[in-house]
Amino acid sequence: MTFQRARTEEQREIRRRAILDMASTMLDEMPVAAVTLNELSRRVGLAKPNVLRYFESREAVLLELLDHFLREWLTELDGELAAGVDENLPMPERATAVAEILSRSLSARAVMCDLFGAQSSVLEHNVSVEVVARYKRASLDRLSTLTALVRRSLPELGENATLFCLQTMLVAGALSAYTTPPPTLQAAYRAEPDLTRIHLEPKDYLKPALTATLLGVLPRR
């Protein structure tokens, strides 16, 4: 992929979109830590200084990509919760349904969870105050959207809906670190299969974890 000099706002937006799309493709192939600005520049067909015209750092690219993934996820989650939670069911059954939908939805978005897990330790470093503040403002908007979606299915949560949503994202992000064990650990699992009992798969762990958390923050009658 090669580009001519961007002279219009539309052309600049095309460059930005190409950089983000290529970063997304790379994340399908490798963990966050392996995505470098040099390799991203090479793959997108722009010199590194040109990439830096659009994003101030690798981390700035990944922060914007994370926000894009979160917006897409929340749009889809809206429909999944509306279709999958019967408002006429008793509260515990609705809570179980919400936990099931969230766990299934998050498990299917490993890259988004991986980025979220790297947010505070990696992505929010090497960026300017302006960039990180813009991302945090967007994050608050996404949290408000998620809270509203959960509260729609479980109005009994009240103010605890925000706490539950924060815990959900923290658990999903932390769990992403266990999704793909490093080669040495994979070799250990092959040599001693019994060790895999402590390997956490998102699809197996998220549902009971979210169910327990949700039932824990629901008000007692």
C-alpha cells in the first residue's frame, strides 16, 4: 500500500483510517506488546515520520482503536441484551441472562479485551495530556452507555450498575493476559496436562465470575 501526499481533510482521514485498520489487522496476528510503530509504518506503506503526522505514538494509535472497538461492541450489545433478556422474568433470572450475554460477547472480542487489559500499564503511557484526556472523556461516555444498557435490563441495580460495569471490564481485561500462554507455558501444559486446570479460558470463567459479581451488587430485599 502506497500513498501520495495528503492535501485535503478527506485524504488525511483516509490515511488515519488506513493506519487504524492496519493496526487492527496486526492485532489479529500478534499481542499488543508485539505491535511496533516501525512494523505498522512498513505495513501501511508510510514512512514512520508520516505516520507520526497522524498519531503521536504507537500508543495513541491503539487508544483510538480501543475506543473504536468499544463503540462497535456497545452497538451490538444493545441489540443482544434487548433480544436476550425478558423484562418479565424475576430479577435473578434476568441477572443470569445479562451475565451470560456479557460473557459470551466479551469472549468473542479477544483483541478488545487485550487492549483494555493493556490500557493503564501500556496504552496510557507515551501519549500527551491532550490525547489521554480525550481518551478518558470518551471512556466515560462508553461507561455511561454500558451502564444504561445494563440498567435497562436490571433497573434494580440502581447506582450499582456503574460499579458492576467497571468490574466487568476490569475482569475481562485482566483475563485477556491468560488467553494465549507463552511458548514455555504451552510446553509445560503439554508435558503436564494436569497444570491446565489453572489456565483460565474467558468463555469458561467470565460467566460464573460476572454472575457472582452481579448477584453480589444487586440490592437485597
